[in-house]
Amino acid sequence: ATGTILATGDGDGVVRLWDTASGAQLHALPGHTVLVYTTVFSPDGRTLATGDRSGTVRLWDVATGRLLASLGPHQGP
């Protein structure tokens, strides 16, 4: 449900999804190889976009933790 999951990014490149009510880890999302700078949920809360220091953006299914797409790395303005 929207508003009940927190996403964190780390220097090890792993994004983690947490249940805000219980504090339990729901998923560990490996894939980035450098520091994750940003995590943004879609308006419906079903997709998570993550971005790292290299400019790579990954899209994840929040319910399953499955990688949906990898874009980049982005270069330029």
C-alpha cells in the first residue's frame, strides 16, 4: 500500500525496501555497482526508480523486488 514502504540506497549499490509499520526488510535489490543517490516511487507506489552515481537508472517492481528495466548510464545535461 502506498505510504507503507520506505526505500533506502546505500554505498554498496544495494537498494532496500522496508515496511514502515514493522521495520522489517521486504526486499534487497542488488544491481547498482556504485553509490545509490536517489530512490523515487511512482505515484501509484507500484514501481520504484533508483539512480546511482554513474547515471544508471533502474526500475523495480515494488511488490516482487523484480528488476523491470535498466537505463543508462546517462551522460550530459
